[in-house]
Amino acid sequence: MKILHVVRQFSPSVGGMEDSVLSLARIQRDLLGHDARVLTLDRVFGQTDRLPATDTVQGVPVRRIAWRGSSRYPLAPSVLRHLGDATIVHVHAIDFFFDFLAATRWLHRRTLVASTHGGFFHTRALGAIKAVWFQTLTRLSIRGYERIVACSDSDAQMFAPIAGRRLLTIENGINQQKFHAASAEAPTRTLISFGRFARHKQIDLLFPLLARLRASGDDWRLIVAGRPADQSQADLAAAARAAGVTDAVRFVIAPSDEELKALFGQSSYYACLSEHEGFGIAAVEALSAGLLPVLSDIVPFRRLADQTRMGIVRTATDLDAIARDILALHDRGETALHALRSRAIMESSRYDWNDVARRYMDLYEAIHPSSGRPATHVPLDTVREGSPS
């Protein structure tokens, strides 16, 4: 089967969605024997350099296309010229690609599947406009898709009223080997945050949290690893200064997986006080490393904590309570913390991308059986006009 994953950002961009698409495509190619490829935009948001038009990332062929407009809704109509002979076009997230491919389905005639990845409600910004858009254009676009795959229970709750029978839930997985058991074997007083520097992640709350921890001992440290998005390193450094913890914070910009693994080896806790997550893949990766999660009280994190019985989950702004919980946990001693580390690694095994990828293949087969006729290639770059059929 020929599968084209369409996603607005991909490697070298860093994020949960990028990792999810790479893991899914890689397993579909390497383990399941299908021709999975990625189509994405040719610039990482916030950067000016154009990336190569063609590339291969961990064995997955990648095609990058030009775009214009805002990173909130990047316009790339040339996507139609690059669908090739894909059997399934799998769109990731709710954005221009989602709407445009649905609107032009009468022309390209591909079988469309979409994964939600949190929709577009990652922040409260433009909330009223987003709500209207969701109830109108998104609702209309869904009609062009055979299935809408919610990546989490919270996404399923969000999309159920407008997706109806098209909706099913397949939670994301992780690469079990990527960071397996990478955390410090002996407990440390170091927390780590990793991922994009995005405002909805509320990384700036970690600095006053660190200040509270250091009131009980000045050996508490925080590592902030990731890549700037709508927040810069300077923004976060200013927040660290305001909290009086500059000397206890280390910033690591755009670390490789190996560098990140080494940083995990210095840490015992993973901290994320995000106000929104679609699934929270970084928290699961942290568990696989043996890091003990310190999380905000949002739906995907509550679900993760309920399923794994691991971690501290509190209202993000209740920093005093979070600090007390961390200190109480750390005071349980090395033997208890080592046992929790082992359990975190074990609990992460339920989120295995191999199983997730097979569920997606079952879905593809259900909506487009292999025995059926292959998609007819339409030379869209030569089409001038047409009418819906």
C-alpha cells in the first residue's frame, strides 16, 4: 500500500507531532512493508532558511514544498501536485492541508484519513474565532475524510460532536528504544523539560517552582532543552532571572536525541505544566527513560497518571503544592525512587508504536482494501479547470 503522510512540520523541526509521523512512517516501511512517505513544508516555523526539496529521514522519503502566509495557517496549494499515486493520504492535524485536501477531493480523488493531534486549541488565543471555525469549516471539511482519528481521549471528546461515525481513537505511541532507561540510576535533584519553547507549554512556571524547591536545598537544578517556537531562549532566561534561579538553570538548544539522552542521565524528574496537550507524547517518552513526571492537571495528563499510576498531577499554578509533592517524593529515599524509576519504564511499554502502526494499517485496509483497484494517478499540474462529480 502507498501511504502519503501530509504534515505541516517535520524533521528537523522538533515536536510530538513530528516524532509521531516519523515513527508511524518508519514502522510502516521497515516492519510492515508498505511504501510510506512524508510531504511537508520547506521551512521550519520561525526560521528563514529553506530546507532541501527532497530528503530521507531514518529511511523515510520526504518531499518539502513552498508555502506562504502565517504559520498558524500556512498556505501550500502545490500539495496537489505531489500526491503521486498514493493509495491513502493521511493528513496530520487540522490546518490548511486538512481543509484544502477535503475541498479538492473531487479533483484528486484520494482516500483521506486525518489524525487530530490536539486540533488547533493549543492556546486560548483567538478562542472565539477558533470555535466558530471549528463548528463551520472544520465540520464541513470532515465530510471529505473516510476516518478522523483522535490521538487522545480529550481529542475524541472534542471531535465527537462534529465527526460522528467517522471518529475513532488511536492513541499515539513512542519509540520504546529511543530513551529507554536513560534517566539517572541514582536519584538526583534535577528536573528536565524538553520540547518546543511554546507559550502553551508554560515553561516559565518552572522557574518559580525551582525557586520553591531550592528553598529546601540549593542543589535543585532545572534543565530546559528544546527549540524556540513562539518563545525564545531570551524570553525564558528573563523568566529565570525574575525567579532568581538563573544559576540553577541550564538551557540546551536543539539537542540531538543522543544529547537529550545524556541530559536524561543527569535527571530524575520530568516537568511539564502545559495548559494544553493533544496526547502528551513527551511525558510518555519521559516515563520510558525512567523519569518521574510532574504534570499539570489537564485531561491527557490525568489519563496518563490514571493508566500508569505514576507521577504528580496538580493545577499548574499551584506551585507551592507541586513543590511540596516533589520534596515529599524525593524524601522517600533512594530505594523507593529506584523502584519508581523501574516502574515508570515498565508502564511506558503499553504505549508501543509497533502496535499503534498496526492499528493504523487495519484502518487503512478497512477503508481501502488491498484487493481493490489502485488509485488512478491524476496529473494535477496539467489540470486547468473542472467540476465536482
